[in-house]
Amino acid sequence: MSVTSPQPGWWSTPLHREEKIWITIAVLWCVFITLAMPWWHIFGTQNSSQEYYTINPDDYGAVVDKFIEQYTVGEEAGIPVVAPPAGADMFLRAQQWMWDPILKLKKGESYRLHLSSMDTLHAMSIYPINMNFEVVPGWDYVLTLTPTTSGEFNIICNEFCGIGHHSMIGKIYVES
Amino acid sequence: MDLKPEEHPKGSFILIMIFFATFVLFYLLNWKYLSELWLVG
Amino acid sequence: MSSWNYRTCPTTGFKIHDKAETLIQFNAVTSIVFLLVGGIVGLTLALTRWQAVHLLNDEWFYRFLSLHGIAMLVAWIIFFEMAVLYFASAVILNTRLAAPWVGWLQYLLMLGGGALVAVMILTGNADVMFTSYVPLKAHHLYYLGIIVFAVGAILGCVVFFATLIVAKHEKTYTGSLPLVTFGAAAAAIIAIITLSCGAIVFIPTWLWAAGIIPVMDSEVYRLLFWGFGHSSQQINVCAMVSIWYLLGTLTVGAVPVNEKVCRTAFVLYILFINIASEHHLLVDPGLSAAHKSWNTGYFMHLAVLASMIHAFSVPAATEVALRKQGHTRGAFEWLKKAPWGNPAFSSLVLSLIGFGFLGGITGVIYGTEQINIIAHNNLRIPGHFHATVVAGTTMAFMGATWYVLPLIFRRQVVAPGLASLQPWLFGGGMMVFSTAMMFAGGFGVSRRSWDMNGVDGPFQVNFGPIVDLSLAVMGISAVVAALGGALFCLLAVATLLFGKKINA
């Protein structure tokens, strides 16, 4: 019984057939799911980025402002709309409680998206495709991003960042 | 412990196989969902 | 050998030290009080996320969400686990509890710390969520309350190990430790490591909140916090699995089919879950992919292997016990003839399905490095952990309570018919709740958000009717589960106050 001491010699009790089969399957499965991750890094097209730098929030803010100044093409809801060229470094700023700028991208082109926060932790969730990354103050996280669908997308913040958290929604346009 | 043939846990084995099949299916399905996302790295 | 008062349990034959029994009772009752508070608050949260109802305003939603996390993940579960530790050591080994005064210190520190934390949250001084990610800042007494609670819990583990030593020294049992005690020891070892991680992250955060030192880096905090945060869930897993074996024994006389297999699986938990907290950081900057894969893969998946082993061993032991009773026809006669009327048995089965099938499968999937990109911080995550911690661990602990009441409190359970219904309401409700959350999360609905449409912001988002339906299912199943939870608390309290006394 599980509440009494086991029979002496319990260590040498042989496994039954069902147990042996199941443990073998379980071990092989765990090896498989472990190897799947490096496999996808080599052969897959969606991976978490390994490019990141530490950065001071004020310095990041200055870089974002410069980026906006360089590529502004318009404005919406008081937020600048910015159209960076293909292959460019583009900068998204998270702060309590807004995302800026609004990015205007081209389908099939690759960009370097920088993510950082001016204050607390935030997270970028691109709706409706459901792509999610953490946005951390003091860290510049660089994703090499290629939109494969066109249309209007939103950025929803999904890391709790205070009372205005649920209103923190931004926008991305992808033109075909 | 020694088990007689009729005492072997056949039912549990079937249940764990159902569990495993569901696991594999749902796992592979999610990789497929991931592959439909924008390219990112 | 010091003299100590004990009684012999007429049902199990265990020698029960009166001081151990009192500590079990106090910790168990207190855990249920926190369960009730956390549960009421949880219901209001579900009725808010169900946007058609939207019960709470934003301020109270975030406040209650913070309280719900602490009341359930920390207070309810750890108080109950203290009761389990005292039971697994003093009662199962027929020994006196070592230094009961330290046990009382455990209780008072945990009670004081827990109360302080609850007051801080309810007075609006800690709207920071269970995770309290810096630089979100709570009043420094909030962090102090958590630290005091954690110190109390460590003391409980110390008393547990000291009691094991006393039992060995005074030869109150022969041979190896019984499996339930072995599993509880695994839980206690993980607890000591976990709570130490907690100290490493919470002490500097407390000092920062008190204005004494500067804030730590957010990413460093996250790494350290989850060293505490995820490992604390593994304490729950070990305790739950031990309870599974206990319930198998108590309900159908199950004997572990192979003790070596079960014990090795517990050792895997100890060795590999403590280092495996990076699955919370998979889409964060700061760690290389190699580091994250290794942590998630090599370490976490070895703990997953342990769970997969128990997922077979527990039903197998139950099946063998029932087959030995003569139910040998076909593959499933044993299951049909099992004691389904016993709420402890149905709790065991529901817990296995909730934790293993719903929670376990989704946890491994969402915790895969790249798949996390489509899971991080949306409702899939709370969907997963309500399956593991609530439909799994909490259900198992409730199942154990149906034996604690007659055997430790020595009161006959009132309204056994309602008791039989309770696990289905709670476990069934919770499983539907989890599934609905995960479904909505798949569409991108965010966790920890008062309003998914972004009502006060520059842009609004519309998720569509399927998501609205899924959140309605989530809300309704939360009501069912809350009824099950309330019924549990009601029956437990009614039994304590009015249950027929069982005289030993």
C-alpha cells in the first residue's frame, strides 16, 4: 500500500510488460519533443530572436523619435504613421499606455523590428495573427520580421502594465 | 508484485494510449499553426 | 524517549500524535478559508472576463486578480500542503511530531504573512498581480508579507524532515519510507529550494520598495521570480501525485505496481524541475535560444517524463486493485464497477484527467520554445494552469479532505449524496472553463485584461461571435465550478460543526 513500507526487495522488482512499453514510448517522445526545438531553429521559419542588447530607456526613446522623424508619412489618432523601407531597422515604443509609431509595411519584405519599453514590462501581441513577444525596459529586442499577409493589424499589450493596460492597443498596416 | 494474466492493467494501457495519441496530434497541430504565422527570427 | 499523547485510529491503525493532529486541523481549516475567499473572488473575475456581464470595474478587476492569484496559488495550496506534510510524516510513520512549537511558528508566520498580503492587496497597495514584475511597485509590506509567509513554510518543511529523522531514530517503522511519505519528501525538498529562490527575488524587491536599494533589472527579476514561481508549482505536483497514490489506497486498496518506477519518477521531479523555469521566458530578450531550449528540453522534459510515468502508474495500480477484487471482464469492467459514489474516488479520476490530459498536454505544447510565440500571455496560459492547479491539484486535495474529515477531525461527512455530486460540479466545471479559455486564447484574447476590446484606447479590437460564445461558456462553467467549490466549503464546515462525532 502507498501508506505502508514497501516489501523488502522492491528495488529489484521487474517491470511488467505494459509498464516497459509505456516508459519506452514516453522516453522516446520526450527525446523527440526536445530535439524538435533545435530542429525548428534550423528548418523552421518562426523562431524567437537571439538578437538583443541592453539599452537605457531614454536612449531608446531618442532612437524612436529619430526613426519617426525620418520616415513619417502621416498620422492617425494622434500617433505618427511611419513607412520604413525594406530591410530597415524599425523601432516600436511601448509605454504606459500606448504603442508608437504606427508602422506601414509591405507584404513579403523583411524588416528589423526593435522592441523596448519606456517604463514597465509590456508585451506585443499582433492581432489577429496571434504573434506574441515580451517588451522589456532596459532591453532592445530585435526581431527579423517578414509579414506574409496584408491588411490592418493591431498590437495588443498582453503583459499587465497598470490600470490602462487594456486600452494599450496600437496598429500595423501591411500593404500588398 | 506478481500479477496473474487477468490482473494486468490492460484498461489503463488503452487509456494511456488514447492520451498519447491526443498528445501527439495536438502537439503537431500547434507546430502547423505556428508555421502559418509571419516569418520571424 | 519523550512521552507523548496519541490515539490509535480505528480505521487505519495509525498511531496519531495529538499535537500533530491539531496542527493538521488548523492548517487544513485555514487552507479552506483561503480557498473560499479566492474562489468568491475568482467567480467575480470570470463574470468580468465574460464581457456580456463585465461585473467588476477595471480597478477592482486588477485588484481581485492579484488577490485571486495569491489566495489560491500561495495561501490555499501551501496551507493544505503543510497539513499533508504533518500527516505524511507523523501519522503515516506512527511517530511523534518533532518540535511541535516550530510547527506552531510555521502556522502563525504563514497566517500573519498571508493576512498582511491580503490586506495590502485589498487596500489597493499591491495592484501588481501574483507575479509583481518590477518596476511595477507595491507597498513594501506586501513583499514583507510574502517573505514572512515563505519563512513559515520553510519551517514546516524543517519540522517534516526532523520528524522523518525522529521516526527513523525511534524505529517507528521498518524498511523504506512508504510511497506517500517519499512523495511528500520530494515536495518538501523542492519547497526548500523554491522558497530560497523566493527569498533571493523578494528580499531585494522588498528593500527597493522600501526605498533602500535600487530596482533590479526586469529580466533578471523574471528569471529569479520564475525560479520561485514555477518550482512552487512542482511542489504542488509532487504533493498531488502523493495524494493520488494515497487516494488509490484509501478508495480501492491500490498498491503501487512497481515502487522503483514511482520513486524514480519522484526523484526526476526533484532533479529537473528546479532549473526548468525558462519556459516563462521563451519570447523574452536576454537568453540565447540554446539556453532556452536546453532548459525547456533537457530539464523540463525530464520532469514531464516523470509525470507521464505517474499518469500510467496511478490508474494501473487502481485497475490492478479492482481486478484483484474480481472485476476482470474485458478491458474496462474494473472502471464500471469502481466506487464512483465515493467523492474521493471521483475526485481522483477527475484530477488525473484535468491535470494530465488537459493541463499536461497543453503545458508541454505551450512551453515549447517556438510554439510559445502563439501562446505567450493570451488566455491559453490561464486555461492551461486552471487545468493543472485547479482541476488537477485542488481537485485532488478536495478528494483527500473526504478522508481527513472522518479520520482526523473524526466527524462523519454530512449529506453524502451532495458530497458525491461535488467533484463533478467542480472538476467538470473547471475542465470546461479551462477549455473555453484556451479556445479564446487561440484567437489572441489577452490574459490579465479587463476589456479585450480596448474600450478607452486609440483603437478598438473586435474578436467576433466565436470568441464571445467561448467567453460565455467560460463564464457559465465558472459558475458551475464555483457552485462545486462553495459546496465543498459548505459541506466541510457543516461536517466540522454538525457532523456526527465518530468516537475512537
